[in-house]
Amino acid sequence: MKVVGLETIIFGVDDIPSCATFLTDYGLIPVDVTDEGGRFEALDGTGVVLAKTEDPSLPASVGNGCMMRKTIMGVADQQSLDDLYAELSKDRAVETLADGSIESHDDSGFAIGFQISKKKQINLVGEISNLPGSPFQRPVNQLGVDVDAEQIRPISLSHIVYFVPDVKKAEAFYVERLGFRCTDRFEDIGPFLQPSGSLEHHTHFLIGAPPFMQGVEHFTFHFSGPTELMQNGERFIKKGYQAFWGPGRHILGSNWFWYFNSPFACHIEMDADMDLHDKNWTPRVSPMGADASQAFLMRNREKWAPGADTPHNGDYE
């Protein structure tokens, strides 16, 4: 069985129009959206689906106010889908849906789905930095930043972070039943997990938490690089949305990050430039804390420029 990554996260919400505006302002592309819900896609077709809270087609929430109702993962081929059906059917209900995907639950009670991957192949180059002597540069006369760029679009659904009441049990399910690998771990907190069909540092991060906290901490999409991440984040703030953490750069995974509050009872992140690892990687174990969770941390500021009355310390106190 070869799981290649996340493809869709489904939320049940009461206010479809407001949530639709939020996701569109974030940069996702609305697809067939109505007052009853719809899909919001990144450039590779992965995305978020909104539906009414009371929609009978949605799996039940895990409770605690969690609005996430299902995650759908892509698999490489029909054999992988058949293998997952056989594996999960050993001890739980598995349903084949009309579109050929399968639906079940993980050991924490989160609804999960699997489909043959529908992710679009896109040929985009990530952010390139010019360095004297480097053979790989931006083309001559191509600018590094475009302040007049139209809406910046996320490239692909990146990862989701769960609060789980039994982190060892939750990890065992994804590793032993679905073939995920642990790439790194926060000591006494939980593992970063990578599916077998991906080299990305993680698609899932599990955080041990009391049962009353079970739910989603955040989810995120990849952007093409730190410049787009920070440019889109600054614009997001100017649209009236509240930043929560960042911008900065994580140590485990190396991804640039910027977290925001969302209307989905969890945070939403913008990320860029995550590490890739294969089976030769040895997972690290790190204590959780400010020094271990980020290489550096910045804060958004109003634009400023030095002038005639510039103080000795410039814009810094």
C-alpha cells in the first residue's frame, strides 16, 4: 500500500459564505461553490471541502467542537487502494463510496478516506536565490519580488496536525497499518509522520493531549518559497485576519511557517520549503520548546524606511 499524501480536508461549518471568503482570501481557488458548500483548491488540485454542519453525508465529528469531518489521502494505484481496504477490514468497518474511494476511521476516531491520487502534475520551480558563482540562478532580468503580483496561490496541501488522546496508539495505527514512517519526534509530545509514497518531512503530526482537546491544531498548504509566504501573509493581515505565530522557520522539517486564526476551530498555516527525507534518514528526538520548535522567529511590522530624523537604532527600540 502506497499512500502518497493528503488530498482533501473536509469541514462541516455553519457559515458557508464567511468560510468561503476566508479560504479565497488565503489564496485557494473556489470550484463549484454554492451556499451549500464547495471545494477550494491549490494549484495541484488538492484542497479543502466545505459542507453544512448538518449535511448527512458527512462523517460525525470527533466532538470537542472539532469542525474537521474527514481527511482524504491519495494512493498510488488501485492495488494500494485494495490493500488498504483489506488491511482496515480486519478490525473495522470500511465503506466503498460511489466515486470508488474508501472510507473508514483511524484508531483515534478521525474519519479517513483513500482515493487513487487525483493530484495534478504541475511544473513549477520553487523560489530561487541568486548567489554569485552558483550555476543555478534566476534568469537575467527576472525580478525576485513582484509587489504588484495578483493573488498568490498555494501550491499543494501540505500537512495536518491532530490532538490525540493516546499518541502511542495513534502512531501505531499510521505506522503499522498504513505504512507511514516517523521522521522526527518531539519528546513526550508526538511524532512527525511521512507516508510511504512521499519524501516530504511530514503530512501528519500527532500531539498527545487530554481527551477533551481531541481535534485539529492546524492544517497548511505549501507556497513556492519564503517570499511568497511572507508576501501573502502580509496581505492576509491587511485583509483583516489575525496572525497567531510567525513568520519563522521550524527546525524539524525546516519549513518556513506563518500561522493564523481560522473559522475552523483550528489554526491555518502557510508553509514553504520543507525538508525531504528517505529511508536512510535517522529520526531525531527533540525536547519541545521555543528553542527546539523554530530556528528563528519574526513578527510582521508596518513598512518603514530610514530618513532625515532616523534615530540611532532605526526601527528597533
